[in-house]
Amino acid sequence: MGLIDTGADITLIPEDWAEPMGIQIADCEIVDGGSAAGSSEFRLWKEPVYLTVLEREIELLPIFGGYPEILLGREDFLSHFEFHVDQVNHRFTLTPYS
């Protein structure tokens, strides 16, 4: 599970998930970035990881950081879907692009 974060450029995965995914955090590039909490260092993995959503395989080039949940970003995750928020009914829909 992850949170769709329209304020995130790319997907952020909790740092402690890297090793179970077969990624050594020491092999990641250290990059500076910003978040709602301020500036921070993140770890960039330059090999794609894949996520399957609505029967579609999505390629992500995520960063890893200290946030406790996956934050699904605009440029990698949401670029595959039309995203509609129905505020009145408290729901959202994802419609895959053709």
C-alpha cells in the first residue's frame, strides 16, 4: 500500500524497505531533496523497480528515505493514470491511460 502524493515529484519508499527489495542502501546515490518537513537527504536507486497496479506494470525510479509509508509521486506513478478526486463522496479513481 502507498499514499498518492500529488506534492511528490517521484515515489519515495521507506529506507528500511530497500534490503527486502534486494537493494543495498549503501549502493544508492545520496541526493538532496525537499519535502513538506523541509530539506533532507534521500537515497536514489538508479535501477528501475516495478509495481503492478490495475493489472499494469509501472516502472519506478524511486528514492528511499525516512518516511514510514510509500509516497507515490506524480512523474513516475501518476503519469500512468488519470487521477480524479471526488471530495464530496470521499473517494478517488485511477483510470489507466491507453
